[in-house]
Amino acid sequence: MEQKTMQMIYFLLFNIVYLALGFTMFGYGIFSVQSMQQYGSFSQNSFIAGACIFIAVGALKVVFSLIGFVATFKHKKPLMAVYVSVVVFLMFMTFIAAIYAFQARVPAWRATETRLQAAYAPGTNETADLLAVQNNLDCCGVMGGDLNGRMCTSTRSIDLVYGQGCLQQLGLLFVEELYSIGAIGMAFGVFEATSILVAMQHVQG
């Protein structure tokens, strides 16, 4: 009886932490997508995909943690088995999201460079998305410097020339966000894997 009580306590504590992890992943994913969408067409598809995986996995963790609470208090073994299986599956999905985010950093940088080069090509006009990048990041041109006599505009001061290129600012922003997603996902995945192994040892004990 005492062993069952201890198992219930361990399972309950894991559910509480798991619920918090789910909310964290879900909230950070939404924050990341919203913060990047202000750059419109410059928002990286690879970045958005990584953040969306984060949102989906976080939402599923929240839902199934609630199922875990029901299984714990009702002592429903079939429901408990389903919950454990889903937890293991979502743990792997968390690792997949983290690995995807890490490997997408270089393609995101290159895609940003390509889009900026097209936006600053001779004869092109500044779009609303390009103005948003220039105004929010205080940048001008791909790498900064000479734009063949062309000047970047700003809503704060017309014909203002910024000293730093937009690739360094926007590309670095995407890379840092992807790194954050990867680091958080990897940390959560390691925690979940460790928790599952500890729980299995207690059950076998």
C-alpha cells in the first residue's frame, strides 16, 4: 500500500511538471511565431515550421497531462498505459523539434540572404515588409555600406542611412530563435527521458 502511494506521488509530481513544460513549449512557440510574423515575407519557413512543431507538441503535452491526472486519481490502468505511451512518443517529438531547429539555422541564414538580395536588387522598390525590417532592426542593405547611391527610408526619418546591414540583424535574429527552440527542446527532452527512467526504476523496485 505504501509503495502504491509513493508511486502515485511520483506520478502526480511528474504530471505537474509535465503540464508546466507543455504550457512553456506552447507559449514560447506562439511568442516566437508572433514576434517573427512582423517581418512578413522575410519570416523563415524553416523557423515557422520549428516553432509550429513546438506549439503542437506543447499543446499535446498539456492535454495528455490532464489525462494523466485522471489516470492517477482514478487508478485506470488502461488509461495509464495510453498516457505513458503518449509521453514517450511526445518525448521523441520534442527531440525531433530540437534537432530540426538546430539543423535549420544555416539554411535560415542563407534564405535570409537570398531574400534580402532580391529585395535590394537594382530597380526594386521598398516593400512594407522591407520597411518593417529596416525600422525594427535599424538596418540598411544586405551587408550595409554602399547601395549604389540608394538610401533606405524610415518612418522616423526619411532617407536615413543605417550603418549596419540587415543580414547581420535579421539573419542573426532567426538563428538565435532557432537555437533557443533547439536548446529548450533538448533540455525538456532530456528531463522527460530521465524522469521516465527514474519512474520505471521505482515501479520495478
